[in-house]
Amino acid sequence: VEPLAAYLRDDNPYICMVVIKLFGDIGDSLAVGYLIGVLKHFGSCQLRYEAAEALGKIKDPRIVGPLLEALNDRNTRVREAAAKSLKEIGEPAVELLIASLRDEKQDVCFRAIVLLGEIGDSRAVEPLVGVLKNFELWAMRFEAARALGMIKDPRAIGPLTEALYDKDEYVREGAEGALKEITGKGFKKRLEKEKQ
């Protein structure tokens, strides 16, 4: 790792890219600091993208914070690579993703909701229920319902049942789909009977 790291300062971006990819393939935690430096400080979005991808292969808990910050990168591909790497890291990322639900930037919060659903850790159930019940933006509530359906924890059944009566149609549909994921039963017919 140390001899390769010297090439990150090379003027040729292709050489830097090869080194970053090698760091990911080697998987040594010694490379983490160098890759975080690339992710945070390099101007090239291609190199930041490669660094985000390589960090996901190393799966060191130190990378969660920088990858969460990268969810806010100005480049779409870098944000997507950071999200993919956080998903690959899985469980070590959960607590920081939960903390990101309170982020003032809606993009970061939204991606955290999606990732918590994809990771599927039951620690996210209560915080996601909080999003479902308290967030004003319908897209956040809808995504929280979907995420709860992916986690499939029975504790979400009550709050999702309440969300069947949400003011927004999309949130109601999201809650219905999530309940079906958790219970294996459809809720649409029951709601239609209640309306009659």
C-alpha cells in the first residue's frame, strides 16, 4: 500500500485511478486513509467515484462517516457509489445512517432511508417509524414505509396499518405494499369494506 500511495500524487489521472482500484482489490485497511483523502479532497469526480467504490470493498468501520458525507457529493455517480458501498458495508453503517435521518439535507436523509431498508437491520425500525409518522414530505414517508416492508419486522405492522389512512395516496400504497411484505396478506379489500 505505502509504495503505491506515492502514485496518487501522479499528474496522470489514469495512474491514480489504477492505484485506487488496486487499493480496493488489495482490501488492506492501510489504504483507507488514502482513499478517504481522495474522496474528500480530489477535484476529479472520476477519482472520487473510484475511491467510493474501493472503500466499499475494504469494509472498514472508519469509512462509514466519509461515505455518508459523500452522499452529498456534487456528482451523481459519486453519490451512487457511496450509497452502494454503504449498502455493502451493511451493519456497521446502520447507526450512522439512523443519525442521518435527522440531517437537514433532504437528499442525505432520503438516501439513508433507502439504505436502511436495503440493509434490513431491525435497529432501523423505530427510527423509520418516526419518519413515517412525523415527516411532512410525502416522499420520505413513502420511502420509510417501503423500507419497513423490506426489513419485515412485526413491530412495524401497527404504524403501517395507521399509514393506510395517510393523507397522501402514495404513502397509503407504500404502507399497503409494506404490510403485504411483512404479513403476506393484502389490505386493499379490507379498506374498501371499511369505506362502504
